Amino acid sequence: MELPSVEAMQEEAAYSLADMAKETVARTSNCGRRRMAIEVRDDNGPVMKALFTFEVDR
């Protein structure tokens, strides 16, 4: 089985972070500053970590 490329893993991590941010904003009226992270791992351990920080002030 061929493993996904680092670029493909990075893209999937970015989409996952976007989904997490969307859900957080949808569920709260004023979510303040949030820091979210996705850690991508394979059988040998961590491959990369994608971090995202945002703030909503209504």
C-alpha cells in the first residue's frame, strides 16, 4: 500500500482544521481566541503538526 505524500497529508490536515474552526464558530456566539492543532502520524510516529489560531470578537 502506497503512503500519501507529505503534501497530501498537509492538505488533509488543513481541511480538518478548517472544519474544526467552522464547527467552533457555529456553536458559540463569541468564541474568543482559539488555538487548534492536528498531528499527523504514521506507524513510526509524528510526521507533522498543523496549527491554526483564530479569534472571533462579535
